[in-house]
Amino acid sequence: MPFRKNHEYRWKPENEIALDKSPICFKGRVGQKEALKDVPDWQDQLRDYLDELINKKPS
């Protein structure tokens, strides 16, 4: 049963920037998925790195 609107236990975003509904998916090398899960806060770190990669100017 879904929660009603503004329920006290509803999901709340952690930062002001909204996340896209569709995920970014790619295939990594063998062992990367398991190793990544051991990194604390890896999802936010990866989002920050992707922003850097996208904004990087070619020399």
C-alpha cells in the first residue's frame, strides 16, 4: 500500500539537485562492481566525477 502524500516516512532527497528517473547503465570490468560497493558514498562520488568528466575541456 503506498504512503499518502507528505507522509512522515516518505523518501526525501539528500540534496537540492533532483536525480534523473532513468539510470545510467554501463558494463564495467570484472570485479569492479563488487569493489565499488565497498567504497563509502560511491554513488555521489561517481556523480561528481561524471560532472567533471563531462565539463572537461579537450586540450
